[in-house]
Amino acid sequence: MLVGQQQRLSDEIRGLVERYGRQRNALIPILQELHAAHASISDFAMQVVADELGIHPSEVYGVVTFYQFLRRESQGRFVFRLCRTISCDLAGKARVARQLENDLGIGFGQTSADGRFSLEWASCLGMCDQGPALLVNEKVYTRVTPEQVHQIIEECKATFGAHARQVAHA
Amino acid sequence: MSAEIRQDVVGDTSRAPVSQIPKLGKKATGEAAGYIGGQVSATIDGHELKVPLGTTILEAAKSMGIRIPTLCHHPDLCVAGVCRVCVVEVEGQRTLQAACAYPITAPIKVYTHTQKVRRARRHVVDLLLSEHYGECYTCVRNNNCELQSLAKEFGVDFFRFGHVTEPRFEIDSSSYSVIRDPNKCVLCRRCVRTCIDVQEVGALEASGRSIGTRISTYLDKPLGEVVCINCGQCINRCPTGALHAKDASDDVWRAIEDPTKHVVIQTAPSPRAGIGECFGLPPGVPMTFQMNTALRLAGFDKVFDTNFSADLTIIEEGTELLLRLYKALVAKEPVAFPQFTSCSPGWVKFLEHFYPEYIPNLSSAKSPQQMFGAVIKTYYAQKTGIDPKDIVTVALMPCSAKKFECNRPEMDASGFKDVDYGLTTRELAQMIKEAGIHLPDMPKSDFDDPFGTRTGSGVIFGAMGGVMEAALRTVLELVTGKKVENLFENANIVPVRGFDGVRYVELPVTEVSPTVEPLIAHLVPNWDFLKGVTLKLAVAHGTANAKKVLEDIKAGGPFSKCHFIEFMACPGGCLGGGGQPIPTSPEIRAARAKAIYDEDAASEVRKSHENPAVVELYREFLTDGPCGHVSHRLLHTHYTPRGKYID
Ligand code: SF4
Ligand code: SF4
Ligand code: SF4
Ligand code: FES
Ligand code: FES
């Protein structure tokens, strides 16, 4: 990472620390904010966070590796998480899974080459009575059928265009 | 002359990092006052006892003489409650409870070995073994392993849940000091709690989750590449063979068996107080003279006493302190105060990583180990006519960080590697056993000349406050011209001794000597500048405590006004070092300390500047005196700002 980038990231983290405080319990909100802003948490960022909170980088690393929703490596703009727990399994998640792999052109645990989509498994999303359940970023889809998969992806592509324009304006 | 301990300055010395100190509520009043801080009845296996509210079941049982097995629990560490080996049945509770983590807050009935309890414990161990790769007879911890003992205690006679037959993880031997073998790790997190709470280094932490959980460093990097101070405290608290020191004994045996090599060993004070434990003796039985005999039998050509170079360290470091005081008070030159001791390599590396801006405060004097190495390969080589390239210097130390220290690239003042190998107490005990020797049965014999005189000032380096006390004995005598015996009873400067994490002491200099000892007469004209000065001194051991002191200094607190601070990386000082016999506990360390102070009291010479071998060294070899050119080249060093960020 370049020095200038490091400086900007450090300033950003210090801003978050101002907001959430220096207590240990500020760690997760700070990491979530960082993750939301950068789609991943860099090795440098973990050290700055540790430094600011007066804990050790290994402790931050422990937390980041513990939570599925905090990542060190970048993920796609849209992360598809399909529930694989028993109720959704019985409700037919396997066919949805195949459809997702087909339409996105990637397997589970992978990110598309254009960086737009990631596909992963999730454990129970709490939607067991309405399975199969699929989480796309923060949006939950229930009773997903293979037929719907294409439509969901199209929705994403549309918002991605909008999002990309927003970013360009920012 | 009297020294005053200032507890008010020290404040809270609890070891938990600030962020983990529980927020205590207000003091109980009214009705609550009746039971908060009160007594509560505990009935364990039918025996009743009143215990203070909040006592854990484990502590209560212990005080009744009832044993509850444990694994993740350690007397030096905070409660974790992660292993579930200590489960017991509590009347009225549906599930079993972890005795180590269950505070008694109401009358309670506990059963510690019902069928349900025994089966659960056995299953816990069965499960641990199902994930454990290791063959006991090839393991450093064979016969001194808590997992092995539990398996025996619970009567494990087959692998109920299977057993790993191939190693699953790579062994990390990147560090000069500490080797990690995750195959043997039971995830008890004692190392994590040690490295964070006791040492404030934080090299190790659990990462991942569920069956993917591992103990890892930052970014899973090799230990040698992350911030680790090599103190080995994690090793001493690991219940299994997952952490151990990098063993140099094969190299040492090779040197001993090579007829062209002259192999000398220097032995530090703390191993003597601990090594008996490796031979089944209770802690605190000194083995100094038996060890000398054993070392010669094992094949070492000469056995020297590190006390010699400890005395040398005191002269150099003490002179440096007096020079700093002179510069500050008389010449009004800017000098870094307080002066920090530099003999603990774990502490030195801690400072280099976390507080590099304070490197100027570190005494430039090398540690006794390194001074001795340099002296052996120069002065001793000349005196005996042995080519230094044929001399192999081995250091027996209570310390794993000494292995790193002797490999620091700048430690070659003699033109060779000053100290070739560092051995820990445990490794030497192993070598002695391999030589077929039962140490306690050995006849006693003395150290070899020319460094043979034993002084008490060197011995006490092993205990917390020891370097400070030794330095004071010399400095006070030089400055006041009075015998320390006349200033402190039996020359015991008791106020600087003790086991509290941080000590702060004030010592007013009420009188000074009219003359300056010839040894340093060329450095200071007279002692008038010290008259009426109150020396402010502090001692801190365990780097979590060192951190507190440094933060206070940074904030301009009372420790920033100190003149001299002794820092030791390990709790209790060297006698609690990471190379000492396992297990360790506050009681064991106290017993070792007693052995050390007894040896000091029994020494004929108890002040560094009276050690005849040291006096002779200055007369014959270091002719321009303490902190002179020769001594600077051989006995002083420099440090490396390392920082804590990792690429
Ligand atoms: S760690 Fe203990 S149980 Fe495991 S191989 Fe070593 S001695 Fe045996
Ligand atoms: S040697 Fe010391 S600093 Fe290094 S991991 Fe162990 S406890 Fe931590
Ligand atoms: S390395 Fe040792 S102390 Fe650390 S978690 Fe594993 S078994 Fe416990
Ligand atoms: S099993 Fe899929 S949401 Fe619960
Ligand atoms: S010793 Fe109690 S849970 Fe480990």
C-alpha cells in the first residue's frame, strides 16, 4: 500500500474511533464500517485499528477471521449467500445452487473475474419456514426458485450500473 | 539511610489490559452490603465450608483438599473456562458446570466425581486426543505433560473418537527461541492469555472458528517474523508440547565431542535455583555446586559463574548511571533519564518494538551473558593462550530470549560470535540426564578460575529487584564512602525486593564521600553534586507492568522523574524465566527466590566492585576503566528501533 493511501486509511480509522470510542466493544462496529467502505479489511487497517484501540493486531485478526461477514480478501460487489442448513436443503436449495453457479459462471467460494459477484454458502438465515433462503448483500430472498435466480441477478446488474454511476459522481 | 517504598505512586498493578478491567460498580450499601463481600456456604462432596462470596468452585474445593482436574486453568492467568475438563455437578442445575469459572454467589451443593462427571471428563479428553497428533516418547513434554497426565488419570485406554495419525500442521521453527507445533495444541489459550495479559505483546491469539480454530500469529505469519520478544512465558504455561524452546543441546554435544574445541560454560544464577525441579526435588533447592561437578562430568572444559560478568555489568551500568547524573546535574547536558536496565533481552526487544523512542534511556551495557562471551574470547583467550576460534562459549540461562540475544548480529565484539549457544535450564537438565547423571547425588565442587569468586551481588540478578539492589550496593558505597552494611542491615536493600509487579522507591543521599575511588576518579571530580539528591528508583517485571511504567513516563507521571528503573521481561525476574522448569506458579517462583537470596547471604563477597576477578580484569585488561574505550568496544552495545507494524 502506498504511503498516501495508508495515511488516508489511518485518518479514516481515526475518524471511526472518534465516533465509536476506544473501548474494546468498538472493535466490531469499526470493522463493519471499514468493511462496508472497502469491501474488505486490509492487513494494514487491522494494525491501525489495534493501535487505536490499544489492543494487539493478532486480536483484530482473530475477530476478522472469526466472522464470515468480515473479510480480508476483496469480494464481489454483490455477495450471494445461499443457505445450506437443513430446512433449506429439504426445500430444494440444491437446484437453486446449480442455477446460481450456472448463471453467475462461478462456483461456491469464488468471485467472478469482473469483480461483480461472489457466491458462498451460508448457515441458517432464520428463514427456515420460507426456504430456500438467499442473502444478496443485505437483502433476503425467500422461497427462491431456480427460475427467479436469473431475475435476481438482473436486478443486481441494474443497481450495479446505478451504483457505479454514484461512485463515479462521488 | 533509609529507602521508602511509595505504594501510592505505583497505583493499580493488576495485569489485565486496561480494556479488560471490569467496570466495578459502586460499593454496596444498604441491604446489599450484607451479602456483597460476605460469606456463603458451599457443600462439596458432602463437606461444608463457608467461603467468601465469588469464590470459584475450584478454589473452594482446593481449600478443602478436594482435587478437581483442570487444563485451561492456570494460577497466573485469568479464567478462560474453555476446556471443560473441570466440570462438576451442581445441585439444581441441569447441565454440568466448569468449576474454574463458576463463582459461588449463593449456598451451593457440588459433586465432583459422580458417574456423569467422570464420563463427561473422560469424553472431553477423548475428544482432545482425537485431534491430537503426537507420540509421547518423541515429545519434549513426555512425563511432564498435562494432557498425558489427564489421559492417565481418567484411565484412557483406547481412542474412543479416533486419533490423528499424520501431522496436519507445519511446525513453525522460524524463531530463534520458540518453536510452535500446532499438532499438539489443545486450544486451551493459556499462551494467548500469557502473551496478552502478562506480557502485553499479543503475538498469539485464536483465529478462525469452530473446527477451524487455531492459535495463530498476526496473519498466520511465522513467529520469527511477527512481534514476539522471545520471553518463552508461553512455553512455561503451555500444558502440552505445542510450544517449546529451540534446543541447542545437539550442537553443544557436538562441540564437546570435538577434541579441537575448548568448550566453556557460564551458568546464570536462576537455573541453579530451579534445575533441581527437573530431578524431582521441590522448588527452591539450590544445585549450584552439584551442577559444577555434573557439567565437568558431562564434558565441559571450564565451568564459569555468570556472576562474574553480572558484577562487571553492575560496574559498567552503575558508572553509566553516575555519569548520566553528573552530566545532568553538573554539566547540565541533555541526557536521557530514567536510565533503564538492559540485561533482560526480552525486555530490550519489547522496548525496541513498542517504545523505540526510549532507546536512549536503555543502558548501553551488554547483558552479563554477552559480556562474559566477549571477555572469554578476548581476555581469557589471551590469558590461557587458546585461539579464540577454538573456544566455544555456552551460556546456561533461565531464558529463551537469550538464544535470540546471542544471535544478534552486533554481538561479535571479540571478532567471533561472542556466545555460541544459549541453553535453557530444561535443556541442560536433559543433557545431564543423557550423561547418566542424577544431579542431586553429585558431590559439590567450585567454579573454575580465573572467574571463580562468588559474589552475592551477581546471584541476586536472578530475582526481581536484584539488579537494582546490586547496583545500589556498589553505587552507594562509591558515593558515600560507607560500607553498605552500615547503611542497610546485612547489606540487604529489602525495599527493592518483592513480587509486586511494579515497585517505586525513594532513597535520599544524605552524605557523600570526600574522595572518589581511583577506578572512576577520571570520570567525576567529586560527589558533591549528589548530596541531598533523592534517588528515585523503580522495578518492574513482566512486560505488561513495563508497559504501565512506560505509559506513565510518556504521560509525564511520577516514573518519568525516576533516575533508574530495572525492567525484567519475566514475572518474578529471571527465576521465572521462559527457560526454567515447567510448571511455574507464584509459589514456585517464591521458593526459587528464597534459594537465590540464601546464596547471596552465604557469599563472602556481596558487592560487585569487591569481586577480585573483576578488579583484576580492570587492572590487566580494561585499563581505561569502566565506560572507557576498551570496555565500550567489548562490553557495550547499541539497539535497533524495530517498531510494531508488520508488512
Ligand atoms: S503433548 Fe503430551 S500427550 Fe502430546 S505427544 Fe507430547 S507428551 Fe504426549
Ligand atoms: S515468547 Fe513471549 S512474546 Fe513470544 S509468543 Fe511467547 S509469550 Fe509471546
Ligand atoms: S499452544 Fe499450548 S498453551 Fe497455547 S493453546 Fe495450544 S496447548 Fe494451549
Ligand atoms: S435452514 Fe435455511 S434459513 Fe434456516
Ligand atoms: S479448567 Fe475449567 S474449563 Fe478448563
